[in-house]
Amino acid sequence: MLLIFFVFSGTGNVKYLHLIFFIISNQSHISFFYQHPNAEVAGNVKPLPNGRTSRGMEILGSVLTALSVVFIVLTFPQTIWKCARIIREYERAVVFRLGRLVKGRVKGPGLLWFIPWLDEIQTVDLRTVCLNIEPQQVMTVDAVPLRMDAVVFYRVVEPALWVIRVQNGTYLTQLLAQTTLRATVGSHSLHFFLDCNPGRVLQEVMDAVTKPWGVKVQRVELRGLALPRDLLRCMALEAEAHRQARAKLISAQGELSASRALREAASSLSPIAFQLRYLQSLSSVDSSASVIVTALPTELVNGLLRQIA
């Protein structure tokens, strides 16, 4: 805080005139007060309108900046080395002059010139940050308990918003990721997490919340999904039953296709070819097997079939 106090002496009822300037670096205005010597309470101190206050702030800032530049030039090169700072390629500098954000885009990378006693510099890292969400127990909408953990990848795209609107942004982003994960799991069923990609839903929700902070959520991925043992056993039995049913269905379809093929082949054979195929089938029977094979003439078999029909 910088306090400038002027005392004027005069005649008449007004013996002293106090003009007090309060310059507060962490506020965005200056208050100008006129105080009469007979004033006894703080209620008699009346500030000027806000428009004149803002105008006075701009004028005073310009005067102090000009005086500071003159002082730096006059004391060159002793003070010039304190007015330079190097900003790395992956960093950006947000400059505050007399507590107010300097207009224009953020500074950097490269060499940055500033006034040490008027400016405050805060650097922001633009590299992608990875946050690890600790495993937590959550409940799905169909009452299935899950233990999940995830990772969040984000980066700062608006350094000025990140500095002005957020305090301890990394911690806030981590808390937001945890609460978003819990809320998302609680609004979906178990099949959604098994069949779909829940990371995309988490990314969209977090990106909408962190956009006013100057942050872009690039990716959200689930690292682990732990199910209860009883549920895993039931899912294994269900999967095995589905596999067995599918195997039986495939076997039945194969037998049906084979029988249709044999029927078509038998209908296209001549009597002599059918007799040769019949004898070939008899010769293919394993002699070591305890099977008794009796050959009957085809004429007798055909006669029996006609009688049955």
C-alpha cells in the first residue's frame, strides 16, 4: 500500500485539508476521499463516483509507469537487469500492473521486460498434465457396486482465465474428475461401461465445466474396473451357457445341411450307382468293431418299402 499525504494550511474555518490517496495493488480501483477537519465519524467520508475513480486509476497508472521508465533509464545499467525475465517455450506470462491485468495477449515465450515495483508476473505451464483419479467405490443405476479409477489429460489454453478465475487449479480439476466419475457411473447401467466408451462421456462433461477456466480436457480413460466376485461368477456362468447353446445350434445346423446334401445326392444317383454306393458303405465298416452287418438285396428292400408305404 502506498500512502501520499498532503497538508495545506489556510485561513478561515478550514485550517487543514487532507487529501489521501490509497493505492492498493490487489484492488482494481482507487478511492479518493475528502475529509473535513471537523469530521468525527467515518460516515462523513464520501467517495467520488466510480467513473472518476476508474479515470483516476488510469491516469495515476500512466504517470507511475512513465516515472518508472524514466527512473530505469536514468539508473541504467544498474536497474535494467532487474527488469528482464526469460519465459520458456512451454510457458506464458500473465502480467498484473498495479493489481490490474495488463490488456492484450499473454506474454512469451522469450525475453520479457517489466517494471519490478509495479508489475507482478505469474507464469502458466501450457504442457499437458496427467491427473490420476484414485480408485473409488461407486454404484451404478442398476445397483451394481463398482470400483473404478481413471486418468485425465488436460492442458491450459487460456492462461489469463486460468490465473484469474481459478485458485489451485490442479486440485480443483482433480476433485472435479472424481465427482464427475461418481455422477456418471451413478446415472448409467453396468452394460454401458462394458459395451460403450465411458471416457468420452466423462470428457464431454468435464470439458463443459472447465471451459470457463481456460482448460481443455483432451482425454479421459478408465484404468481399471473391478466387479464383485459373485457378479463375476454369474457372468462367467452366463457366458458359458451362451457358448454351449451356440455350439449346439451350430452342430444342429451342420447336421441339417449334411442331411439335405445327402438327400440331393441320393436322388440324383442311378440304381447301379446307388448299389455301388451301398457296397462301398458296407466295405467302410470297421471289421474290429462288434458290429453285425447283414447285406440284403436292393430289390427286397425296395419291395419292403413299397409295402410299408
